[in-house]
Amino acid sequence: MPHPGLKASTNPYFDGKLADIEPLFRVQVVNFVEGLFQEKMFQIKEINGQKVTATELFEYFKIYSMAFEDNRMPNPNSLLKATAEANNLAAKAMAKEFYSKQMESIIFKQQSFINSEQLEKIHMDSKLKSVKFFESIKKMGGVETSRVYMKELIFELDELLSKYFAHNQMKKSTESLQTPFTLLTLVFINYICAGFFNFIWMGFVAFMFKMCFYVSLLALIFWSYSKYTSQNTDSLQLIDQISSFLWQNVIVNF
């Protein structure tokens, strides 16, 4: 690298202004950084013939830091055990991440409330796929070590389910207000429009709005009854979905 200039290197009052740095030095710094971060400069690390992700590398750092924390060189057996532990912890972390992506792809993208039985089924399917993903990763330490971390994985996945239950309940609370408000708005709009078109002698148009008025009113009554009695869950979910669509695409822009 060329010299940055006397102003930058010897002046005690240098405050980092680029104008005080030699132009040639600035050009070479840019070239150096661009060359350093070229894709061909990076080599993906591998352990046991498998490419190491950032999640895995973090687990290795944590375990090896613990192995060397007493400032003494650990014996080979301790290092082998630490490597196996880090390997299995990394696999568990990747399996948990896989599970979270599976759950979020269904629950977070679906705007309407999901009933508890369906959510439990989604959890079981995602957990099974996550366990299979964990088993497919190459690990050190043998079957017994892997089995210990698999049990931990299953326990932690069951604990994560509460997070998605809470998110689902938030959607339920929102929908419990959104659906009746949407239906009441439709009842009011259709009633006003039916009266207006009837007043200007456009009977057919008034009749259509009157029919929409009765449909909205009956849907509101049916929704309220089903919500109170916890019956007709499929029809209830259909009304919620239609109300959510009308709210987002019609009423909000009305």
C-alpha cells in the first residue's frame, strides 16, 4: 500500500477527512477491499466432508471456547468430545431453524385463524420433517450421542409450539372484531344504497342492494350464533376469510 500522506500519518489533529489522505492511497484501499471480498477469495469451510454453515460455526466457537477456557491444552479425547458435541448442537440448531421455516411458511402467511387441531397437525408434520432433517446431517459421536440431542430437539420443538399458538390467538382476536365490523358495514352500506336507488326509481338496482343487505344481515346473525355456540367451524372460517378479503380489498378502499 502507498503512504497515506503526512497529514494523515503524523498530524495529531487528523480527524479522518478524506481530503487529508493522499488520492493514490484512497484508490488503492478501494482496490484492496474489492479484491479482498471477491467471491473467489472465499472458500467454504468443511468438517467431516460437510460444508459448515454460519450456525454450525457459531456452535463450534462456543464449544471450543469452553474447552480452552482454563488456559490449558485439553487432551485429545476432550477435543474429540467437544467436536462431537459442537457437531450435534449445530445439527440441532439447523433442525430447529428448519422447523421454524416450515411453521412460518404456513402460519405467518395464512392471514386467517387456524383451529387448534389443525395447528397441532401442522406442528407434528413440521416436527417429523425436522427430526428427519436432523438425522440426515452427518454427525460425530455415534448413535447414542445423536439420540441425546434428538431428544433435546423434540423437547425444544414442542416448546416452540407455544410461540405459534400465541401468534394464532392474536389473529383470532383481530378476526373476532374484524368480521362483525365488516358485516355491519356491509349491512349499513347496502341498506343506504337500497334506499337511495329506490328513491330515484331504480327498482332493480335497489332490489339487488336489498338482497345483499339481507345476505349480510343473515351472515352476521349466523356468525354470531356459531361463534357463541362454537359450532359450524368450517362455515365460520369461510365467513372470516370472505370478511377478511372484503375488508382488505373493498371496505378499506371505500
